[in-house]
Amino acid sequence: MDAETLEHAGLKYAVEGAVATITLHRPEVRNAQTPTMWRALAALGAEIPDDVRVVVLRGSGHSFSAGLDRAMLDPTNTSGEESVAGLLSLSDAELSATIDAYQQGFTFLRDPRFVSIAAVQGYAIGAGFQIALSCDLRVAADDAQFCMKESALGLVPDLTGTKPLVECVGYARALEICATARMVGATEAVDIGIALAAVPAAELDATVADLVGALTAPMVGAVRETKALLQGAADRSLDDQRRLEREAQSRRFRELAALMGG
């Protein structure tokens, strides 16, 4: 994706070795998100090279993302940009298809080819919380605030955040967080399983870098196979999981033998 398209979408993208970094870059509005950004994220996800092992998602400035840009809900908005308010004119089928396209900007972060990490500082609200939840791992600055704001707007979380939230905290806590639209601070986020760690903001980059180093140290195939095994484990029977473990381990043995010249 060219630099002009990225800039228009409010994104930055860089690949350095085995690490890709995606930055939500609209600091003047605390990295508020738009449909244009979601479509660009989906396209960007499709371009990530196969040799990338870790994708780091971060926000410019002092906030990760304040969620949906409220201008996108204004039916009088004349910016010419695709807006959420425009969904009201669509048929049910068109509405569903459009939201599905938006969701693709979140689901690529679950790709088994790489491990995705959200580096969260400041606000992660609504769509900001959901894109952080789309990542495999979350590291929070101690000023991070997570909030599923949709219910306060009369809406539901529809950008793929409900499933990972339940997986992190369980049904009851997920319902409470979503229905009340309350803030979850960094310390609580660690305590209930949303974030791996909460560190001083000045240490966030170094902490993420250490995690990236640890994730890229093992053989790439071992990490990819492990992620694929763990992703669906909760929804599988023990027998199915055992079978998939055997199949994955067979592939690992074959690769290791080939590397050793066996």
C-alpha cells in the first residue's frame, strides 16, 4: 500500500526484519477510527509478508485509540468520506456486507503466520478496545483505560471484540464490562486477563521490544503451529485437539529432520 493511501487512512506501516509495526496515526483526534481506516487495515493485512513473525499495533501520541470518530455518526457530515451514518440507507443485506468488510480490518490480526501485540497507552475505547482485543497479546502502559463504549451509544460491539473479550475474562465479566460501558484501568486489565502487563508509559516500548525478542527466538514453525493449536482449543473436543497436536508435531519432526539433513 502506498504512503499516500496510508496517510489518508490515518495509518503508518513499517517492516523491519521479522517485525511489522502498524501505527494508528490520527493523534489530533486520539487516533479515532473511520471506515476508511478499517478498509485500509484489511488491505494492509493482506500485504503482510510471510516472513513477518510479529505484528505490533500501536497508536501515535498519548492514546492508543479513542474509538470511532464521532464525525462518522453525523448524518450532516459533508467530508465526502465513508461514514457509519451512511449505513442507515442500506438494506439489511448491504448493511451486513459492509460491516463484514469493516471487520476484516480487525480479523487479520489473528492470522497464525504471526503473533500480534497491541501496545496500549492511554485510551482504548470502543473500536480501540476491540482492535486491541483482536491482537493475540496486549501490553498496557499504567495509564491505559479500556472501555467498550457501544452500549452507551445504543449499539453493540460489532468489530469482532466480543469473542476475545469472553475468552479473556469469561462471560459474566464480559457482560458487565460491555453493558455498563465502564472504564477498565491497566491494573484491573492485568488482573482479569485482558493485558499481560501494566508498565510505566516510559517503559512500554522497551517491554514490547523484549516480548518481540522472546517471540522471535524460537523457530518460526514452532510458534506458528502453537498459535494455531491454541486458537481453537477451547472449541474443540479433547480427541480433536489431541489429533491436531499429533499432526502438528509430525510436521515439526519432519522439518527438524530436514534441517539436520536426515
